Amino acid sequence: MNFILQPWPWYVSGPLIALGMFLLLLAGKTFGMSSNLRTMCSILGAGKKVKFFAFDWKAQKWNLTVVLGTIIGGFIAANLLSNNLSVAISAETISDLNALGFNSAGKAYLPTELFDVSQLSNLKTIIILAIGGILIGFGTRYAGGCTSGHAITGLSNLQLPSLIAVIGFFVGGLLMIHIIFPLIF
């Protein structure tokens, strides 16, 4: 059981990801989570009103099993395979987050100052989450995919646009955490 409970080393997880990508390439499929949002909208009938959603969603239904597996796997990992629901982060990071007002740093899996149910009555939190969601949704469509699609599938296929997108993800993350994040909090 310890093998499942501990993080897997790169020399195990890396080849497993590569094997999965190789099998997807052989099957002529691509992997990415954001494309499932388009599929779900198409299933729910959005293709009748918006041309972008008018496509054969049945050809993508295999990818919905990835979403289902992610949800089930996350539930199993959090509720059955986790004995400590806090993230192991350095004391310096905890101190920095505490200075920004995140007192749950090092004690909770997600910052309760943003993700606790009680925060739904906090206007600032709702605005931050709504703007973040809109930016992520726009960004994934504008970039032609999400981080998993570009970083795993795109780079595996040696696609230059995916390399540019992944570099953009990292630069955007650095700008967010070092410039925008301190301004918001």
C-alpha cells in the first residue's frame, strides 16, 4: 500500500505518461481536459445556437471517461488514500502566505480563505473566482487547449504552438504570483 500512498518517482510516472501518449498517438487521439467542456456543451445542445459547438461530439465521448476517471480518482485519493489533507510546503512559503492573509497555509489542502463554503458570501472572493474562471476559459480557447493538452499532448507531438503556449503558462504563472497576487491580497 505504501507504493500507492507515496509520490511516484519520475522514472515510473514519466514512462507511464509516455506510454499513454504513445497509445493515444497510435489510436489517432489527442488528450486534453478543456476539450471536454466543448463536448459537454455540445451534448447539452449548445450546437443549435452557437456554431463552435456544432460538431460530432460522439467522436469525443471517449475523452469524457478521462474526466470521469479524474473525478473518481480524485475522490478516492482524497478520501481513501490520504491520511493528511494538508499540502507539504516549506516553512518559508507558509510564512509568506500567512503574511498575505492565508492563515490556513500548511494546514489545509486548499486555502480556506478562498475555497471554504463560507467564502461564497464574500464579494471579493466571488469576483476573483469569476474573473479567474473567465480568463482561464478564454485562455484555453484562445491558446487552442489547456495546460494538460499542450504540455502533454502538444509537446509529445513536437508542436511549436504547444511549446509557445507552455512557455506562456509559466511566464503567466510567474507574473501572477510575483506581481498580481500581492496586489490582490
